[in-house]
Amino acid sequence: MAEDLNNKDIYFPSYLGTNDKLITLLNRASQTLCEWLSKAEENGPLPFDGSFKCIMPTEDGNSEEDLFSEIESLLNNSFNPVHPGSLAHLDPPPLIFSILGDLIAAGLNNNLLAYELSPSVTLLEESLCKWFAKTIGFNEFSGGIVASGGTLSNLNALIAARNNAGLGKNPNSVLLVSEDAHSSFVKCIRVMGLDIKNLVRIKTDSQGRMDINDLRKSLNKCSIENKKIFAIVATLGTTVRGSIDPIKEISEICKQRNIWLHIDGSIGGIFALTSIPIEGLNNIKMANSITINPQKIIGITKTSSLLLVSNMSTLENTFNTGLPYISSKEDIINRGEIGIQGSRPAEVIKLWLGLRFLGLNGIENILKSSIKRKDYFIKNISKNKFDIYSGPLHIVSFLPKKLEPKDSDAWTQTKVNELINNNFMLSRPKFKGKYFLRVVMGNYNTKESHIKELLRLLDT
Ligand SMILES: Cc1ncc(COP(=O)(O)O)c(C=O)c1O
């Protein structure tokens, strides 16, 4: 064990003096991280050597040298999102100011559970959620809560929706989502103590959007069967092809029938901060709640997800417990009282810094560039060879024409392996009984020359 470790002062930051030791270690860690990021070109998006050993804690702890060598090994065996061929998922390169935000949040170690444990960050989160809510068109009663990922934001929304409908324990309560909606809704239903039959799937049209006629049929069927609908989910950007459900029509139906409209804008919701003309965006202000995941396109480091609600009292009424072991201030809401999570890191700092650094023009620039890459890819991929599935966002799924569903597994697997050998990482989602190849054009480092090369490889 290193001698230094016997000196307790270095277990934790010092509250006196200069914290020289911490500064040295942070500098070294930054150096190590930046070297790894810059080696992406050499190493490709995925590591191949598999040499990382998961060494467990020892009796006396380990030396700095040991730990730095293990950090290096861990990095060298990690997925590298900054490589221009990292095009498989909604995991873009990290925004520089967001990396700094994570560092500050870790050093700060404040807790969003309560105002007294995070005074400035509580106010920051409240204000930023309100700013988002107002920017997308909600009124003064609106606001939101940060959560660790879109699944949790969706869950927060649906629990609030069910509570708002007074259906807490009703086994007849149902949720309506499209057949292309994200799998997190299956989890939500289970966590909410319901059965998979309480999740009603609405058909999608040829463009992957919720079919309004089928929605109307399902609503009538629910009413005949005495099912109580606590929410309809409209997806703003489906996972496999980036389609957008007809939000205007769905919101009108919800209004007529007094049903909570939740928009899963995990992928597309962030476009509402820009003037990019995306269908349905003008109507999102009709929703009761919307999930937005800034981690998915603009590079806010994971996790970063927001649930915005048109009326904050719906979250307060659903989640408030009184938090008996915490002193509260009358005019300030403890953030652990308006969502499912209790203790929570100051994740909002990296979102705030990222957005402040980019500004609205920077956000628009990143999003426009994603669409431009997608458009270039679609324009140039062989239409004779492939069937293309894509919506208005930056995601494209495709498959060779006339490929039998049973052959899609082997074809996509072979192609994914071939591509990764050439430093392009694509995904192979299973969708409607077949496997597809999917490319997600959210990587700012991917240039036209890379896309040309990818197209060439796909054509061989
Ligand atoms: C449309 C959609 N909703 C929700 C989620 C879940 O988000 P998370 O993985 O952050 O929990 C995803 C994830 O890809 C998604 O694509």
C-alpha cells in the first residue's frame, strides 16, 4: 500500500489549505481521459482486446499507480462515443462543458433530495425546468423534475397521471401507447403493479405513426369493457425509426375525453428548443407531461432526462410524503418530493452548463447537423438494394429488399461484424419480427467522408 494512504488527509478533500494532492490527481485523471478520447481514431468505437480485469477491493487498498493503470485499462476496453463511426445508438460524444459539469457535481456532492442539501442546485433545477416548460409553450403553473433517464421520467409521468385520474388501485386502469413505443412502458406498467394486458397497443401506419382510426377503435373498446384510461402516450421520435405520432389529433382526443396526454419526447423533444420545423412540435404544449432526454442527441453526459408537466401540483400531489427527517422551507419544494427518486446527484449542472455554453444557436446547429447527416445518408443509400425506414428525425433503419424475415438475423449480424471491423458501429434492433440495421446520425464528429465510406461498405 502506498505510504500516502496512511495519511488520512488525502481520503477526502481538505477543508484547509490548497488541496494540492487532489489537484495533482485531477490533473492526472484529466490527462488520462483526454488521451483516451484522442486515441479513438486509432482504436475504433469498440475495444477488441478484452484485457480489462475486474479487480476487487483488497485488504489495504491499492496505490495510485495501480489505480491509474486500472483506469487506463478500463478506458481502453470501453465503448468510445467520440469515434466518428459510433453510430449505433442514441449515445453521442459528450459535450465538453457537460464533462466539466459532471466533475463539479461529483466534487460538490450535493443532494437534490432536499433544499438544505443542495440550496443553489435546487433553485437551478427548478428554474431550468421552468425555463424548458415555458420555452415549449406551457403556462406559469408548469415546471418539471430531472430524473436519471427517460424510463424514470416516463414512470414519474404515468404515476402522476394515474393519481390525477383517481385510479390508484384500480386493476381496470389502462395505458394506451403505439405498437412502436419504447419498451420502458412495459417496465412502467409492471412497476405500477399492473399487468401487460393493462398496456393497450395502438397500431402504427406505414410511416410508423400511431394510427388515429385504431386509437378511436381502442378507445371505444375500452369504454365498452369498462376500462379506465389513465393516459395516452404519443411518441415524439420512436426508437427504431424516429417517427412522430400525430400529436395534434391525439391531443384533441385527449382533451375531448379528459385523458392525460403524455409525450415521450426522449428523442425528439429537445427539437422544441429550436426553430427546426419538425411536425407535431407546435402542438406539444397541449400535453400534460413530456419527457425530454438531452443526453440522447446534444451530448449532455448521461444521465440527463427531464419530465416537464403543465401543472406542477400534479407532481406535488402524487409524490409528497412530508419528508419528516428534513427541515423544509415554506416557499421551496424539496425536489425529492416531486418524483420517484429520493437522493439524486446534481445532474442538472451538466445540463445547465452544456446549454449555457451552446446557447440556442449551438443547440440548433447540433440538431440541424444530425438531420443533415441523415438526409445525406438517405439520399445516397441504394434504394434498389434497401428498404428504408425513417421519420423526420436523425434515425434510419434499413434492410435489403426481399430479405426473408428468417434471414434478417444472420444478415444483420454478418453486416454488423463486417462494419465494426471497418470501425463503423451500427445497431441491429429487432422490430416487428425481423432484425434491421440502424444508423443514428447524432455524432457531430461524423463527416460526409465517413458517411460515404459507410455507404460504400454497405454496397459491397
Ligand atoms: C423513445 C424512447 N423513450 C424512452 C427511452 C428510455 O430512455 P432511457 O434509456 O434514458 O431510460 C428510450 C431509450 O432509448 C427511447 O428511445
